[in-house]
Amino acid sequence: MTKYTDENFNEFDNAHPEIYEGFKRFALKAMAVRKHYSSRAVFHALRWETIIDSGGEFKINNNWSPFYARKFMKESPSHEGFFRSRVQTHARGDE
């Protein structure tokens, strides 16, 4: 079972930089019309585009969405609060 930790996220993110680029693109589109939005909705839009454009299947676990949201807001402090986030108390996947 995959554990969704900061360390594992960094490994995943480094291996798949295209995901964050797409995440940023859709997040910025959402920011043009919304004060707040869901990082999972951004993932769904990214999946839709990938499936339609490539004709393939795009697999990314929703559990990564809060990590991408935190990265996006940390990278651009002016976007702080666009995605609502919770304090991470434990790594998902832990028993």
C-alpha cells in the first residue's frame, strides 16, 4: 500500500513534473472565476484532458491532491487559501 507522505510526494512529483504543470494550469483557470476551489476538481479536469487528448488512461491517486494544493500555495503565497487545507496529522496509508 502506498503511503502518502511528504517524502513520497516529493519522489512522485520529481518523477512526474507534467502533473504539477497541468495542476497549475487548471488551478490558475479556476482562480480567474472562483475565490476558492477543490484540488480534487483540478485533478478531475486534468484527468479529463489527458484521457481525451491522448486516448489513453491517466492514473493518479486523489490522495496526492492536497500535496499539490499545498505546493501550489507555498510556491505562490498570493494564492494562499485558494485551496482549503487541513493540518496533516498522519500519513495516509498508515494503519
